[in-house]
Amino acid sequence: MNRKLIFTALFALAAFAFAQVPVVGPTSEGPDAVDKGPDSASVNQTVKLILPQATALHLDTTTLTFDLTALDGQGWPHDGDPFAKDGKIVCVYGFGDDQRTQLGDTFWGQTQVLPAGTSYNAENWPFISINGNGTVDSYPPIEIGSDGELIEGSKDYFVCYKTFVLQLFSNWNYWDLTANRNDLDDDYPSIEHLYIQGNTCATFGKATGLYDLPDGASRHLIPKDLNFGPTGDQVLMDQVPDVCKGKSWLDTLIVVAVKINSDHWGENRADLTYTLQSADVQFGN
């Protein structure tokens, strides 16, 4: 039998093993119960479901790359959005300085930041729309108008956005998702300005800013009024998109933004660690 036939046979065997119907027989647990009556009898039974404590994360985007080389090269500066057909990255001009808003205890007392005044709308899972001051089509940024003159503001800082899905599992009453930044590789310069936010599939739909995440910082990504468990309960609500229903894991869209102003050419890096903690009482109380 050649290798192809061996592989086919093994694949067929594995498929059969996965598809076969499991068989279970009767069990006998606990003390016997007996009742007797002239025309009725009743016995009581306690059904137990015993699960181990479990907290888990699933990340399938272990490298998140903001590759801006498409903004360079032949035809620079471009006429139109070089990322228009990509759909996985958006770069927009800012409106000015970062806008900061001090938030209350529900948001862990953290400061919301609009990078260069930009923000995003979360309206249609898992897509977001970006509120910016026009699309960036060249690096370094510059635009020349139809009159041959520089367009005012086209040399300003700009912000690029990307997203990915992080899946959470907790069978506790409460959980807390944090992002910690600790840049590890001295061979690469650190990303100067990085921002992050999380949006669970169960609570998608609101416009929001982000949290800045400098090297050495840690941020809570989900507000306290949305971090209840078990995670499988959250996808039972009516407003949850159908694509998220029926899962015990909770899909969470992580939005990451970088503001481009003073970063070095070549590869700049930030090293992030996502941590999910569980407890039976609310965190921080």
C-alpha cells in the first residue's frame, strides 16, 4: 500500500471515529429509594452536574501586523486608499491631540482616549467604522490638491486601526480581561503610541474610544457591568448576533490602534499579554 493510500485509510478511520454514535449504559448511584401505595408511588432523585473550575483564552492572532508599505512606492503620493481592497486595516488622519476623558468605577477608573481625536463605531459585528479626518493614502503623509497645492493638514499625524477576535471562557460569576504591555525585544524599537479596547459580542453596538497602552502599562478591557459569567450566559440575550450564539466561549472583538508620528523605519514592536481572571465576587469591590 503506497503512502497516499495509507493516508486515505487513516483519514477515513479518523472520520469514522469522530462520526460514530457513542453508546452509554444505565448507572446505579446513591442509596435505593422505594415507595409503595395503593394507586401511586413517588421517589426522589437529585441530579448533579459537577464541573471543574475553568478559565480559558483562545487567541488565533498571535502576531498583529500594521504593514504600511502599501502607502509607499510607485505612484507616491497615491490618489485613493491603498487599503480599500484590504478590509483588515484602516488609516485615517486625526483631528488634533489625543482627547482624554476620565471614566468612573464601572470602567475601572481608567481614562478613555480618542487617538488624535479619532474613534470607532461598533454597529455590525464584527465590523467597525472609523471616525477620522479623511483617509491616509501615502507615507510620509502628504496630499496635493487638484490645483497643485498642498492640502492643509495632510502632513499631520494619522492613526491606523486593526481588529481581531479573542475568545473567553469562564464558568465563574465574574471575570476580568486585561492587556499588559511589556516590550521584550531590545533589537526592535517600541511602538510609540498604541491604544486598545475590547467589545464582547453580547454588548456590541456602541461608539467608543480606547485606552492608551504605553510600555509597562496594564488596562482592563471590559467594563464592570459587562464582565459577568459564566460566559455562555452572555450569548443567550436577544440582541446578540446569531454568529455568536450557541457558544460557551464569548467572542470579544479587540480593537488596536497605532498613532503614526515618530516611529522608526522598519519594524517597531509592542509585546502584549492578555490575561483572563475569574472570581465569584466582583473584582475591585
